[in-house]
Amino acid sequence: MELGADWEEGLPWLVLGTREVTQESTGFSPNEVVFAHTVKGPLAAVADNFKQSEPPKSLVDYVNGFRRSLYVVRELAKEKMTAAGLALSSRSELQQVLERRKRVQSDRDEEGHSRTPLEDVLLRRQQKQLQVKYEEVRGESHLMEFVRVRQNLRKIHSVIQDKGANT
């Protein structure tokens, strides 16, 4: 699929495909882990005449079943990773990734490396917003000064008229 400049339009299809792929560590796709069944695409749904599973009788039953499923998946992942020679640490992978990113970011800051393009864009946007606010405040101060000058001119004009009327 060639999208060219409209690459964003292909993201939903990429995500749909990624979520259906079986992960090596768990033996399940992310859809199977979250939804406890194989999620079918639009064509499969039409082919099955929109068959739907029975909804849980209560929210508590659903949550308990979901927690049990996650526990079973975790245990299966542990077994598969042990069999593959990979150790599963006590901390979650997400937490490890976030800590690694923080270390890399702090190392980059210490070494004085340049920012990422996204950081540059966000920084420029923030600076532009601050500049606009500064100009608004500055414009208001000029406006207030103009009002004061105008009031002073009116006072002077009224004093001159009073003197002219008295003479």
C-alpha cells in the first residue's frame, strides 16, 4: 500500500495487523490477551454473520475473569521465556523501558546532545506562545499609556478652555 504523504491514513491498518500477530514471549496475540479470544477482522465478522459471545452477567464476573486470564497469560509467558532462556524480572517490561528511556535522556542531557525533532518543534511552539503573550501584555501597556496621554490632553484642553472663558 503506497500512501506517500498521507502515511497517517495507514496507521489504523498497521495497528490492526500488529495486534493480530502472535507474540513469541506469550504465544498469544495482544488481542487474544486482552479480549480472551481471537479478534476477527471485518471480513471474518461478515462471514460469521456477526456472531457475538454472551456478555458477562455482571461486571464483577467480567473483571474477575479478566484478572484470571491475565494471571494465566503471565504464567504462560513466564514458562515460555524460561524455556527460551530468558529471565523474567519482577518489574514489568514497561517500567524497565521507561527507566531506560529516562537514563538515556539524562545521559543525552549531560553530554549536551541536541534535542529530538519533536522536542525542537514543541520548544519552538512554546516559545511562540510566550512571545504572543508577551506582545499582548506589551500592547496592553501601550494602550494604557495611550489612554493616560489622552486623559492628560483632555485635562489640559479643559484647563485652557476654562482660562480662555475666564478672560
